Amino acid sequence: MSSSRVGLRFFQNSRAAFREAFRRPGGYGRRFQSSDAASAEQQSTFQRLWNSPVGVKTVHFWAPVMKWALVIAGISDFQRPAEKLSLTQNGALTATGAIWTRWCLIITPKNYLLAAVNFFLGCVGVVQVTRILNYRRSLDGSTTAAAKTLEKEVADEAKAVAGEAKAVAADAVETVKKST
């Protein structure tokens, strides 16, 4: 009999202590809520934005804000004639927009502001690339000629970059030889 009374007393005392913990102002708060969630409810919108992992005081906020300048510049190029637009540059903007939009949704913390700006950057790039290809097709009469021209441009630029890289590497080797 005495062992059952000890168990009963233990149950009643622990139950009372548990209930008291939830009644205290500085206690556990609501059940199944973390202390972060409880403190977030008490913060103002500005405080939540300020203390967020992608908030105003982080690069996760300011990088997309500054990147909107690229989107605005691309939109302003809608008025430029298609013959004055660079296919490789706008192709790069399209690829950058697509790749980084996907990446922003994978990383932690998810950065929806950066994903949005990259999505619109990709959209602007697609519009410009379409304008350029349509212009070149109207001149040449076919899209294959425009694609060959693009292939030649990319190959020429790749050769130029490779030449510059060789020159930089040669300069670096000379500098190392002189210093030793």
C-alpha cells in the first residue's frame, strides 16, 4: 500500500509543478512553441525584419536590393534597337537569372527576395535574347544563321579570355622567378 501512495504523491506533485510552470509569466509559454516563436509574437514588424536571418542588417537583404538595378537597366534596354544589344551579355543575364533563382530556393535561409529579383532578371534576359534572335533571323532569313553567328561570337570571346589568362599566368610566373 505504501508504495502506491508514494507513486500517487509523486504524480500529484509533479503534475502541480508542471501546471505551475505554464502559468508563470516567464514560464514556458504555450505548449509546443519554442521561445523564439513566443518572442517573435511580441516583436513589432520592424523588429522582426531587423532580426530576421535575411533582414535589413544582412547582405541577404541588400544584395537583391542592389541587383534590382540590373533588372531596371535591362527593362530600359527594351527601347534600344535590337542590333545594338549584345546576345552574349543578355544570354548571360538569362542564365544567371535561371541558375540563381533555383539556388535561392535551395539555400538556408531561403531568400525569396533574391529569388524574385533573379527570376525577373531571367525574364528580362529571355525577352532581350528573343528580340535579338528575331532581328537576326529577319536579316539572315533563318535561325540557323543567327545560331552560327552566336557560336562564332562565343568562340571568339572564349579565345580572347584564354589568351588573357595565358598572359596573366605568364606574368605571374615571371614575378615568381624574379622574387626567388
